[in-house]
Amino acid sequence: MKLYIKNMVCRRCIMAVQKVFFHEGITPTDITLGEVQLNSELPVSAIEKLDISLKKLGFEIIDDRKSRIIERIKNLIITLVHHSDGPLNINISDYLSAEMNYEYNYLSNLFSEVEGNTIEKFFISQKIEKIKELLTYDELTLSQIAFKLGYSSVAYLSTQFKKATGLTPSYFKAIKANKRNRIEDL
């Protein structure tokens, strides 16, 4: 049995969800972002109890197909932007189509219909948050950040960053303001 969990965006989320399952006496075979694999079916009462415990931590079990697809899109993008090491030179439409086995037009229309936002805007917002994180750590130059996140130039990164935040990357770095958002709030 596979359960789909909303709002899992990082490794700590996986640990928190795992703790809830163990507390309820259920041992999953695998937990990844947005998914929990179990050896056997759970009774409805156990699923409802799990959902109540998960909601206390800001998670919830997703039971409709459209919501599962949307959550999978978000998790794939979050993993790609925040948890991959190589440069982000990727066509997001090809990547999502290949990973999900759906035509990108279907995914795009569904995402826009449900979220009221496009996949591209969600992808850009994730990249902006990653830029903020990297600027805050002050370990990479702006050129290195642009390369890492797949921007064609520092100028393009700067333009997109300023459009999204109202600040230039240099100014953001200088003030080191608490301007970062939590991934799950995007």
C-alpha cells in the first residue's frame, strides 16, 4: 500500500513522518518526499488516526488523484532545485514528463487549475529561494550560483531575482536580511 503525504519538502519532513508512523505502531518499508510505502493495507480507522497525527505536524494524507499529481510535481521540483548537486541545466517540461509519464500540457493545465499558478512560476520561486540560501551562506560567487542553478548569465539571474524580491542579489547579500521563505509556503 502506498500513502501520499502532502507538505513533505525536506529530509526532516521524512524523519517527522517516520516518527508519526512508528508512534502509531506502523513500520513503513520506504519513505520518500510525499510518499510512504507499506507492506500491507491499513484499515480506514488506522489511516484516519495517522492523518490526525500528521495534521498536527502540518502534513496530511492525500487521497484524490489530482492532488497526488500536484504534490508529486512540487516534490520533484523541490528535490531538483534544493537537493541535487549538479548544475540545473534542465528543461523542466521534459523532466516532469519523463518522471511522471504524463504529457507536460496535461500536467501544466492541471497544476494551473488547482494551484492558480504555473509550474514555471513555482519552479522560479524555488530557484529564487535557493539563490537566497546560497547568498546567505556566502560560499559561492554570483557567477557560480548562476551556473549551479542553470541561468544563462548573472544578468538574467539578477533580473529574475529583482523581479521576484524587489532587491538585487548584491543588495540582498549585503543586508543579509531575513528574507527567506519556507519551501512549503511557496
